[in-house]
Amino acid sequence: ELCKMPPPDGTDTGKPMTKKSKDIFKMIGEGVPAKIQKAAKTMTEDQYDRLISLASRKEHQLEFKSRAALDHRLSELTAGLDTAIEGKNFMQAQEYQEQLDEIELLREGLPDLQTLIRLGDGLRVDQELSIQARDFIAAARLQEELDALERKISAEKDAMLELGIEAESEDRKLSSRETVTRASLDTKIAALEVQLQEACD
């Protein structure tokens, strides 16, 4: 039975491992030879049955191109889980929970729109400092990062529009303007510091 189990997803692809894969990997020694031998020698019948049961569960392979789509699916699954629990359909509830666990692992790699915007503001400040310091290679690299980030922001906005989610409330717009204003102020201060340093030299 153990030989039929596929290797845990993510171990050789660079993708995040699912909770199921992490649990299996931990149970069989986490790839450490000494731990693998210990697991093989000390595993009880109940632990073995649990391992086989865990390996037999469906792997959902959830993928999302935007945080908006992920959060939307998260809301759907949460509602489905609540309904399954209320109806005492616990096997279905377990399947919902497994998908929720997988989604939680994916959240870190998909920042939301406001986080992307803040990252862009920070990159613009860094680029302005590079320009002030005449470091145009760094400025060019930062422009590439900004271009890639803008594509992500555009894709996130498109996803939100498709799902009927308002991209920015008035409060968020105000917060964004405040962030840009602070970023501009920081840039000016940094530029003055560079000029002062050059004058002192």
C-alpha cells in the first residue's frame, strides 16, 4: 500500500505542499533516513491505517490566478461547510475542510489588491532614490518589477470586476492617497538628504 502512494505534492515542484501532503510527509519521516526507519519500525496498526486513509483522500489541486478568486471560493466553501455541519453530513464537511486547509496555504502567495498597491508605492520610492543617486541600473530593474506588479494589479482588478466586487471603497481610496502622499514626502526627504551629503562632500 505504501509503495502505491504518490510523493507529496510540492516536494520537487517548488509549489506549496497541501496539508494532506504535509501530514503524510511528517508521518513517514519527513525525508530524513533515520526518521523514516523509526517511523517504519514504530508505526502502530492504527497509525498505519490512518496513513493509508489519508493517502487515499482526494487531492483537490486548487489553483487561483487572483486573490479575489481565492477569497470568493473561500467564502463559498465556508458556507458549504456550515451547511454540511448543520445537516450532520460530516463526510461532506470533511471534504470542505480539506479544501479550506489547502486554500489557506495558498493565501500567502496571493496578496490582495491593497497590498499590491502598497508594494507599488514602495517600489516607486526606491526607484526615485535610485534616480537621485544616478543608479540607473537599479532604476531599470525596479521598473521591470513595477511593470510586473502593475500587471498583477490589473489582473486583480479584472478578477474583482468579474466577481462583482468593488475594487476600492471611498475609505480605501483615501488610504491609498495618504500612502502615495507619504511616499512622495519620503522621496523628497531622501532626495534632500542626498543633496546635503553631496554638499558636505
